[in-house]
Amino acid sequence: MSAQREPIGVIGTGYVGLVTAAGFAELGSDVWCVDIDAEKIARLRAGEVPIYEPGLKELLERNAARLHFSTEIGGALEHARLLFVAVGTPPTHSGDADLSAVNAVVAEMPNSGRHALVMKSTVPCGTGATIQRVFGEQGKESLSYVSCPEFLKEGSAVKDFMHPDRVVVGDDDGWAGDAVIALYEPLGAPLVRTDVASAEMIKLAANAFLATKISFINEIANVCEDTGADVIEVARGVGLDERIGPRFLQAGIGYGGSCFTKDVSALKLLAANSGYHFQLLNAVTEVNELQKRRVISKLQRHLGALAGRRIALLGLAFKPETDDLRGASSLVLAARLLAEGAVVSAYDPVAADAAREQMPALDFCDSALAALREADAAVLVTEWRELVELDWSAVAAAMRGDLVVDGRNALDPLRLRGAGLRYEGIGRR
Ligand SMILES: NC(=O)c1ccc[n+]([C@@H]2O[C@H](COP(=O)([O-])OP(=O)(O)OC[C@H]3O[C@@H](n4cnc5c(N)ncnc54)[C@H](O)[C@@H]3O)[C@@H](O)[C@H]2O)c1
């Protein structure tokens, strides 16, 4: 790559910021990374990677000379024109997006016609307009603003950065939007250049649609259970329709993660705050919450009361290939099982440390088989490959009972039944 690439700043070095920084460094940019978390910055400076994301460690190592880490924004402002903002926007108690971290960054920006704030954080539609108004009020009207929402998926974030389905750039056709487009140009992705509000809405609408697709197939799965149909067959037949497509039609115990729940809620409240009742998203959210709990009734149907029963949770992260527990179905399941009086053992290949802090009452084990020992039932919560490929005869020998609830429809019922286990999926015959 050419040494002429535009240097950039990245504010916030979490899942999005760190991957964005490493990705642009790989493309040849010098990247000044800023985070208020001093411990995180110290670890990054020491060559440690604070999160688990496949391929990220190698990318950071390969581009170490181009990556600079600091708790202060000064270096980024000195060396870069474009400041990519990737700070968290978690939900507030009311369900709206908490923009306090974004606002803290806005407050730190100088009045400079040389700089642009490039918003990667997911923010409600209208945030860019508000920030530009605030810039005006603070006498910083010469600053530029670009909305550049991020679509990467945890677990394949590096690949998604390098091969995006599209790049969305929302601005007023100024120099900063041009510069952001030039940065992404080597990736050859389809470009959507639009206004700021539309760019913001594209991100919220995309996540809301994906969440809707999941809740839809989960409801179909629930109806399959009452009618004798098999949701795997149904999803295959439906997904081959080009207008629908096969992805996000995997029934299971509901979506988790930091994004879908909060972005669906933020979009619903954004609509409500301007007087519109977004009915569909109420149902999407409710279906998802109930879906996480359906496992409990499945266990009760087979085992009766769960008090004193030992239940093994296989996988805790909200999906495979990440250590992220935010919004994970495991949190709801564990809490419900404990409330029913069950004893809960648990195993996750990478998320166990974070899980220990959040679910101290669980019996954490160092292997799946250890978690399964003397269990009355097991629940596959996260379809990590090592869990999908367990030796089911060894599982049957380790367990006291024989029930396996496949919360992700990722297991082969015939293999499990062949090993003497009782298989129960979601919407499967
Ligand atoms: N995680 C995803 O898969 C994903 C995908 C697309 C979009 N997003 C969006 O990207 C944004 C970031 O998400 P994330 O998962 O990377 O969050 P994260 O919590 O992993 O990282 C946020 C980082 O910002 C830092 N930070 C907070 N305030 C700061 C400040 N004032 N200055 C500098 N650093 C600050 C935090 O210390 C943290 O390291 C969110 O808006 C999210 O909705 C996330």
C-alpha cells in the first residue's frame, strides 16, 4: 500500500474502533487511537488485544508501526484531519440511545476547518443535525461532519471490514465525505453517498430489519412445533426465494448482542418521540424476549420442576467467535434457571472470564464435558464449533440425564439420538 494514505484518528477502541483502526492501518494509514480507558490503552501499547476477535491480533501486530494509542485526543488532532468516532451508545433507562460519550467527544473538538468528525457509532436519526447545530453554538462552525455507519459483525469483524457489503457516507458533499470515500476506495465496495439523516436511518433500518427476520422465523418455528412442520425445512424452502434469501432465517433462542436490542429500541423510541407508533418493532422485541424463555418451558416439559436439577449451559457469548456477553441469551436463561431453583453449570471457550463477573452463581467449568458431568439436561446456547462437534457418546456417559436442548438448531438430531440422547430443537420435528 502507498505511504501516501490519509492518516486518521479513531476515538474509542472497542469492537468497532479497534477493528476500524487496524483495518485502515492495514490499508496504509497511520492511525491515532484514543480511548478514555487508560488500562485498555496501556494494554494496547503493550501489544495486548483487549477483546477476542478472529484475525484482529495478527492485523494489529502486522501494522503496529502505524498504530498509535493514547488517552489524549491531541495527537489525533495534530496528525489527522478525519476523526472516526466509535464510542459506545448504549441504551438509557428509557431505551433511547445514551449519547453522553458521543457528546463528550463533540465537546473536545476544536474550531478547525481542517478537521471532520466521522460518526461510526450508531446514533439516532437526527443526531448529526444536532451535533452540527452544537458546533455552531460552540463557535466551531468550520468543523465538518460525516455519518459513516458501521455494519461489521462481531466474530467476523476483520473480514467484514475488508469486504463490506457497502460503504455508507452521509454528508453535505464536502471535502470530508470525499476523503472518507477515498479511504474506503481500495475495498471496492458499493458506495451509498447520501445525506446525514438518511445515512443514520440506513443503519437503524438495517438492524431493525435483521432483528425482524429473526423474530419472524422464531415465530414460524413456534408454530411449527404445534403443527408438525420442521422449521429447518421451512426456512430452506422459504429462503430459496430470491426476494427473501436464506440468511437470518435460523430459528433459535433469540438474538442477543449489544446492537439489535438497543438499535431496535432506539428506532422505536425515535419514532415514538416524534409521535409515530412503530408497532412492528414492539412485536419483534417481545417475540425475542419470550423466545429466550421458551427453553425453560421445554426443560420443564421433560423434567418437571427444575428445583435441584443440574442444567449445563454450553456457550455463553451472544454468538460464536466473540467474548461479548452484551445482551446474550445466556444471561436471561441463567437468571431464569436460578430463579427456578436449578443448579447451573456453564462452559464457554472464551467468554467465561467476563461471564464469571456477571453470573457469579454459576458453576463455571474448564471444559464442556466437565460442565455436563451429572447434568440432568444440557442447553446449547452458543453454537461454538467445538460445542457443535462434541463427542456425543462421551456427553451421554457424563450426564445423569439424557436431554439436550439445541437452542441454535445447530446439532444433528440423528447423531445425538444415536448416542442415546434425547434431542429437542427449536421448531424441529
Ligand atoms: N459491536 C458491534 O458489533 C457494532 C457493529 C456496528 C456498530 N456498532 C456501534 O459502534 C459503537 C461502538 O460499539 P462497540 O461495540 O465498539 O463499543 P465498545 O463498548 O466495545 O467500545 C467503546 C469504546 O469507547 C470508549 N470511550 C467511551 N467514551 C469515550 C470518550 N469520550 N473518548 C474516547 N473513548 C471513549 C470506551 O472506553 C470503549 O473502549 C456503538 O454505537 C455501536 O452501536 C457496534
